[in-house]
Amino acid sequence: MKLVVVSAGLSVPSSTRLLADRLAAAVGRQAPVEVEVVELRDLAVEIAHNFTNGFPGRALAAAQDAVTSADGLVVVTPVFSASYSGLFKSFFDVLDKDALDGKPVLIAATGGSARHSLVLDHALRPLFAYLRAVVVPTGVYAASEDWGAEGLEGRIERAAGELAGLMTGLSGRSGRPELSGLSGLSGPRRAKDDLEVVPFAQQLAALSPTGPSGV
């Protein structure tokens, strides 16, 4: 299975990239995956050009193809102004609208304060729900004080286990109808029930003390 990690860290070294690497390693301990990392910092110029001319550069096109063909994604952004970074959002803006359809995604973020942890549920989760991805229940936020403290590794392992479980389940299925059914979009129609449908008026008449023909 192919796991693509999208990191929107800007500095070198980057705590965002560090969290992304830890998450990828944790997924790799729970499922056989081939990991590919997409560093958005290296694609910033091509992303900007894509907005103005409508065409991706060679590196950006390769990153788009990697994300589209992935069996699962780990996406990590630093928190800017209580939300994801502009570079992070811009990358997903230039993806094809169906690129993440039904794809398992683990969301994560880094910030200087634990007060920004709600970015996972208030910004990242709605974004990927809109893109019709399957977001794992556990998101991972790492504030400055979380590094080296208890709790972070447990959240990483739990989220990685959820992503690995989704990836393993989806990779065992063949064909888009089943995959689409898992994402709640479409899928094989249910067979009609064999139960007899009784009209509501007839049911009410049966409850009358004088029977169906009573007044």
C-alpha cells in the first residue's frame, strides 16, 4: 500500500515535518506501506503559478499524482491565525476535485500553544469532509510543550492504527462501487425487502374496535 505524507512545514528543521515522520513511522509499524513525502515548501512557487496560469509544474504534477494514487494520506500543517496555513490550503485547492474521494486521511497540526488544538475539528476536518475524504476519528495536535511529554506518542499510535485499519480494509476491496459505498456516496443498491407493505390507512382501520368495516 502507498502512504503519502503531505507536510506544510516552512522551517528547516520543522516540527511539522517531525510530526509527519512520526505518524508515517507509526502507520508503518501497523501495516505494510510504502511512504512518499510531499514537502509543500518546495512546491510553493509552482502552486502559485498554477493559480495564475492553470497548469502545474513538473514537481507539482508529480505531487498531485502521488496524492491521487495514494491508498492513504497523512496531512500535517502548522497553525497560522487559528487555522491551517495558506500554503497547505492552496495545495489542496489545486488538486482535482475528485482526488480525495473516499480516501482515508489522518489529519494533524502543530502550533506554539495547546489553545490552537481545536484547529483539527474546526478547520481541518471540515475541509477534508468537503473533499469527500474519509477522515480517521483521531486527529493529532502537537504544541511546543507536547514534545517529549506523555500523551503525544499514544495519540500518534492510536491515529496511525485507525489509518492503517482503513487502508487495509479498502485495499482488500476491488472496484470503485464498493469504495464509494464506504465513503457514503454511492454503491450497490440493496435488494428489495420481501416484507409486505401494508397501507397506513389499512393499519389504522385494523385498530378500530369495530374492525376494518366499522364506522
